[in-house]
Amino acid sequence: MSTNTKRHAAGREALAVPDGETGPVEAPTSPDAPVRARRRRLPEITYSVLVFIGLLVVWQAVVEILDVSDILVPAPTAVAASLVEGFQDGSLVTHSLVTLKEILIGFGIAVGSALVSAVLITQFRTVERVLFPLLILTQTIPKVAMAPLLIVWFGIGISSKVLTVALIAFFPLLINAILGFRSAAYEQVEMLRSFGASRMQVMRHLQIPSALPHIFAGLEVAVILSVTGAVVAEFVGSSEGLGYLIQATNFTLDVARTFAVIVVLSAVGIALHAVVVQLGKWLVFWTSTPNQTAGEV
């Protein structure tokens, strides 16, 4: 027996399991494997928070070194103080609730109308030929230009703000919903129909599950646009809300309070977006997110 043959035989004997059983052979682990595991467990948002804190530190240093006036750019500490003061006197809470109410009602109207329109367009060819071109035509009109007309027609109350939010959030969700309903494979649809499934059964068991990832992608975009729509409508004409508060603080040159209102608006947008993302993870649990896919590589 040659030397190489003896070596291979010895290797097989070393890997053999007693009593004729076989077992997996553990691959050698890399020395930096524990480090990679800890990095993988570390939330990605941690890095964003660290970068954000670093930017605040740089902002504070630049304002103090260059002695920038608070009327131009207030320091982060001044913004934080104004933010605390606004919550203590209740002004930020009151106006935030008004804007949040406008966002939620308008967003709900946009979701309902967009999903119903998407179902009608994808299920009935006649509706698609008649309705879809009209919807495209309405989207060519800038919503900012429509806001003053809505104020004239419906007044400076909540109705004009809700309609502005609904108009801005409607179209992105509609397009994603249509794309989602049409993403179901043609072969699968025909197979279900060949087994006698009705139009409603095909939609319930195939088209809706296929559309949910696209719908939630549209919801993530629409909920952010809803915040923008509410603020734009309040800019045009209102007596309350965060948009109104921004205009009021600009008039009095209280720039620190203006920044504080912007912080609150950002927090509202982030919170609403996080809620939509979490709902998507619960309801569309069979799809892998980019973060999960990257972690598995």
C-alpha cells in the first residue's frame, strides 16, 4: 500500500463513528466568526444613531465657534430647549394631534380608494380602459396647486387638509397595488380557473397574497407623503396644526421653535413608517427582507 493510500485510510478511520453510525463533520470555524456574529446581532440602526449624534456634535461646535446667530441657525441645545418648552406648555402636543388626525384620516381614505380602484382596474378590462386614463390625467396636476382650490371649496377646516393628504398618498399606492395584483403568475391563475375557482376565489387565494408585498411597499411611500400633504395644506391656510405653527414661528423669527416643530414632524413620519413596516412583517411574513437576506449570506 502506498503512502498516500495509508494516509487516506487513516483519515477515514479518524472520521468514523462507532457502532456503524454516521455523524456530521464540523467544519473548522474562522477565528473572527464570533466577531461577525456579534456584528450581525448589532442592530443596523445603531450606526445611524452614532452618525446622527456625530452630526449634532459638529453642528453644535460650528455654531459656537463661528458664533452663528440663533435667527439664522440655532444650536442643537437651543432646539432641544425649545422642544422641551413646547411640550411643557402643551403647544406642540395640541398642534401635533391636529396634524396627526389629518394624516390618519387622509391616509385611510387614500388606502381604501386606492385598493378598491386597483381591484376594479385589474379585474374588469372596461373599468381599466375608462378609469385608469382619467386617474393618470388627474395625477399630472400638481397637488400643491390643488391645495389653494381645496381651501376655497372646503374652507380652512380639517376637510381640505384630509383631501390634500388623500390626493397626495393615493397614486403611489394605486400603482403598487395594480402591480401587485398583476404579479400573480398567469399559469397559476389558469390552473385555479381550470379547477372551477371563481374570480373571488382566485383573488383571495392567489392574487391578494401576491399583491401584499407590493401593497406594503406602496404604503411605506404613501404614509410619508401623507405627512408632506398635511403640512402643505396647513401652509396654504389653517389656524392650527404643525404647518401652521411653522409659519407662526417664522413670522416671529423663533427659528429654534421652527426647528423643534420640524423635529416633531420627522418623529411623526418615522413612527408612522415604522408602524407600516412592522405590519408588513407580520402580514407578509413569507417574504424575506433585504436585511434578512444579507444576514444569511
